[in-house]
Amino acid sequence: MMRPEVGRAEFGIDRNHRWIDTAMVAVVFGAILFNLKIGPLTVLLVTGTVGAYILLRWERLPGVLQDCWPLLLMPLFAMLSALWSDVPLITLRYGLLYLITCTAGILIGAGLRRDAYVNGYFAAFAAYSIAAVLFGRMVAWGDGAGDAFAGLAGSKNTAGDMAGVATMSTLVFAAYMYSKRRTVLALSALGLLPVLAGILWFSRATGALIASVMAATFVTMWIVSRVLPRQARGGIFIGVSVVTLIAVLTQQWWLGPIFDLVLDASGKDAGLTGRKDLWQFGDRLIEERPGLGLGYNAFWLQDSLDAQYLWNLMGIASRQGFNFHSTPMEILIHLGWAGLVLGLLLLIGGSASLVWRSIDKPYFASILACGLLAFFAVKMPFEVVAFSPMHFSTVTLFAVLAMGLRRDRWAQDARADRARDWRLKHKRSSR
């Protein structure tokens, strides 16, 4: 007597399925973007995604660590600063959160498929942008009240940054879908651009607006350059990189006049919205402990008289979510010159590797990474980038640098995906 044949699950998804990679990217960025709404759940989701990666992609971990171990030095140094911090337990706690955040970025940039990075990034920022328009709020700005859009973010500047990053993601996602002949998805994605432009403008985040225009122009040039010969493509990549570097180094001359132009109608000055007073106070803090700094996250504390003075000076009623509005200064205050030199070495090394590899193989994920790098490079002198735990800029920049350091170790996964798609298509056609 013959036994009945046991059929396999028709809709089973194995642990290496590409959509799991996309879901990991979307969950990490979605959790961080909606942090103000979901609170402590953000930490659980990001940590849980890192744990899920270890369980589902354990065979990739040695390769990721081999390629990207230098990037872990920054968060580990932040944790080490507990040894000289006046508040060691607080420094250790936030240092651990920073390590988890950086690790999530490294895994996204070096341990997942490139198309998952593009798809998941767009999904998270598109969902957030739409929710921000539907359920967001206005905040006081300048001499008036309620005249700047903050969306679901803690401030108008953060709202502008998120819209700028979403713009980069939308451009690349649309181009990627078009290359796959998914024209409807490409056009639908482009339909989000007017919404993002509105958020950028009404957030009155001048720095984000300037950086977004520059980075969007660069991204468009890089996308077009994909069809050009390698030599021409290399010239465009190198030229844009040089322009970005010059813009960062000379921003003290051109940034003020542009701020004047954009802020003229509001009656505000171009002194970078009060940053000069903030930076003068920061200079004094650096002089006190220049070598190793105060310790990670050891300044902005509720019982710190200096922090309270700055909160009152800058009109920060919530006494949270504030910083020195300069990445180099924030690092110098908390980790000293040792931390700043370490951060610069990682940034320069990862960026140079990313640009060089993008010239050779201009993947859409690499173009997105280059665009995000240009965006944040312009903002670093007057905003804090990639130095806060559970912040989207931290995950983004570490993912970007990891993408520059990664090697093509999982080509077999792409071949497996194509083989699986072919089998499914053949199975359906045979029915």
C-alpha cells in the first residue's frame, strides 16, 4: 500500500530570502524614525533586528567583521570613555546604545543585499514622510509662532534632515525600479518628491535645504553616469567628490550669504540661529579637557548647571534632544582630540573606498550611499551627524561607510534568488 505523498509548503520562505533583508532595513530605520511615537520600543526593535541578523545570517558575520571591524572602534571608544567620565554609568549605558546603533548600520551596509538597502531605506522614509504630513505639527520659529513644520520629529531641523535623506532615497529607488522595468513603481515613488519638497521648505531647515539641493544634484548626475563608459563615470564621481570636499572646507565663506538669502523674509540673522554663542561655550569646555573629553554623553544631563544654562540660553524648554550643532565640536567635547582623530580616519577611509568602488561598479545602493555621504558631509560643520544613539544619521552613516568597506561575498545569494524565481515561474507555467 502506497503512502500518501507529503507536499511541501507552497508559500514557505527560507531564512535567506531577499525580502527578509529588506524587512531588516525597514524595521531598523522605521523604528528610529518613529522614535517619538513608540518610545522604548525603538531600542527593542533595533536590538531585536541585530539579534535576528545574528540568528538568520550567522554565516555572514565573520566576513562583515573582517571587512568592517575598524568602524567598531568609534563606539567601543565611546564605551571606554566611561573610565574617565564623571558619570561612568551613564556613559556606559549610552555608549552601549551607541554600539548597538552603529552595529545595526554596519550590518545593513555590509551584511545585507544591496537591493535590500535601497528598498528598505525607501520604504521606511516614505512611510514616515507620509505619516509626518498626515499627523505632523507646526512649531515656533523666529519671532512668530507655529510657522515651521516639524512633522513627527522633535524639531524642524530634524524634520528637514529626514526629508532631505528621503529625497535621496526616492530618487535612487525610482531609478532602480525603472531599471527593472517596473515603471509604475518608479512613477509612484517620484510622486513623493513634491511632498518632500514641501516638508523641506516649510520646515525652514536652511541647512537641510542647502544640503538636499546639492546632494540631489549629485545623485542625479551619478544615476545618469551609469550608462557612460567607466572613464567618464569616474570623472563625474571624482569631480563631485572634489566639489563636496571644497564645499565643506569653504563653508564659512559661502554658507552665511545663503542663509541670509533664505532667512531674509523671516527677519532672522544668518548667525546660524544662535550657534555662535553655543560654539563659544563649547570652546571653553574643550580647553578644559582637550585630550579625551568629558566622556560620551557626559554633558547634556539634567543636573548639569552648564547644560541648564545653555538650555535656557537657547530656549530649549524640554531640556532634551539638544547638542552643540557641530559634529567636530560635539566629538571634541565628549571624546576629545583622540575621538575626533579616530572619527576622521574612519570617515576618510570609508568614504574614499566607497567612491573608488562606486566608480568601478556603480550599484544603485552605492549611488544612494554616495548621495547620503555628500548630504551629511555638508551638514557636519553645523549639525551633529552619526554621534547620537538610536538616531537615523548614525545608522545611515555607518551603513554608508560599511558599504565602502564591504566585499562581494554573497554573489551566491543573488544567484540563488534568480534560480528560485526561475523555478517558481516554471512551476506556474507548467500548471
